[in-house]
Amino acid sequence: MSIVTRFAPSPTGALHLGHAHAALLANTLARRAGGRFLLRLEDIDPGRCRPEYAAGIEEDLAWLGLRWDGPVRVQSRHFPDYAAALERLAGRGLLYPCFCTRADISREVAQAAHAPQASHARHAPDGVPLYPGTCRMLAPNERAARIAGGMRYAVRLDIARALAAVPEKLVFDEGGVLHPCDPARFGDVVLARKDAPASYHLCVTHDDAVQGVSLVTRGEDLRPATDLHRLLQTLMGWPAPRYIHHKLLTDASGRRLAKRDRAASLRDLRAQGLTAAEVRALAGFPD
Ligand code: GLU
């Protein structure tokens, strides 16, 4: 079976050397195997994504010498597809609407921390406070009344029910080694946001499935998310890709590169007169 990889940046800023490393890795693995390399723009966050960043990403990658197969998939053009996936999960009773604000959740979490049976983990691996389940307990008529009253809501996965609906033990394959998954660490994760009809976890697994991505390469910061992604894939009957979580590039002081570090942006390196070959080498892929 031919290998399909992808680079899936969010257009929330300029690409830096770390992105170049990720894109070059995905491209190299695909090309070496005679497979396909795809580009996907994960632009569902209306507050942070900008069209000019999206245009910049394509330009920077082309300058770097990368060519992707087929058209770029732009997530914000596929909201109906994500809604359909949510419907399937909702039909199995695995979702519920959550009306809480961030402040509500912080308050509840702080109160729960004082309770005698307080659990140790207060945050999901991505740093989001673990949801205490307030809206999971709402009576159906209360839910209906709030929705009819126009209250905005996010949609959460009932993680306990979701895990109960999955018969087998979840694992992910990295380099032929099967790693056990622990998606419960995410609690009742948000699958559709108040300000966007989908969430990263839903869209990324949906798109990897519909695009036939067979090898997901991404930074090791996303390794915990893979546990949750395997749960969603199993619930939805989507295939399990193989995974590679690569090291994140750091600056001279050992800090992980971020979009705010302008010095390492591909744009600035190019403006400083570096050639694409030099930048590829800096990103760990000498010609
Ligand atoms: N869009 C995500 C990011 O820019 C990457 C998603 C992924 O590779 O799974 O961090």
C-alpha cells in the first residue's frame, strides 16, 4: 500500500524552522517510498487564523522547494462534513451540549480542588482544565430549554461512554511499536466549539481518514493527542494511520521555536539572504 503523509499547519502566523523540519520530514518520507505528500490548512479557529498567513504558508513552502500532491485541503470549507461526523457520534448518545463559560469551568475546577475526593489531574495533556462534567448532568428538558432560549454551547464527548463503546484496547503504532492509549486523560473533550462548529481533534482525525493519510508525522508535543485520536478513529470506524512524533526544534537557549520568534521565521531567513538549500539544512534536511 502506498504511503500518504501530510503537513497540516494552522495559519496563525509565519512558518518557522520547526515547521520547515516537519514539512520536509513528511515530504521526504513520502517521496522516498514513492507515496504522496499532502498539504492541509487547519484554519477552523476564527479568532487566530488569517488568510494572509495561509497565503504565506504556501509561498514559504514553495520557496523551500516543496511540492504537494493534489489541491490544498482547507478545513474551513468542510464544516458540513465535520457536522455529519458529529451527528453520527450524537446518534450513539456519546455527545452532550456544554453551556459553561471558561469562568464557570475555572470556578468549578477550583471548588472541586477543595473537595475531599479531589483527583490529582486538573488539566488535560494540552493544558486545558479537565471539565468537571457539570453539563453532562443536566436534565434533558433543561438542555432543551437552554438551547431554545438561544444559549450558545460547545459539544463535548462523554469520554466514559465513548470508552465503554470501544471494545478493544486502544494502541497506536509508532515505528512498529504499539503504544497503549489513555484518552481518558482528556476528560470530556470539546468536539465542537462555541465559536466554531468543530474542534482540532475532530477535524484532524476526520481529514486524515478522508484524505487517506497512512503515516501521520508531527511534533512530539502532540503525542498525547494521538491517544484521543485513536479513540475517535475507532468510534468512527476510520483506519488507524501509523505515527511518527518528531523532536521539536529549539533555539540557542533550548526554548522550543514558536511563531512569535520572528528571528527563525522562514520569511526572515530568506530576507537575510539565506538560500532555500541553506534553510533546508538548518531544518535538518541537508541536500
Ligand atoms: N494543525 C496542527 C498544528 O499546527 C498540527 C496538526 C497535526 O499535525 O496533527 O499544530
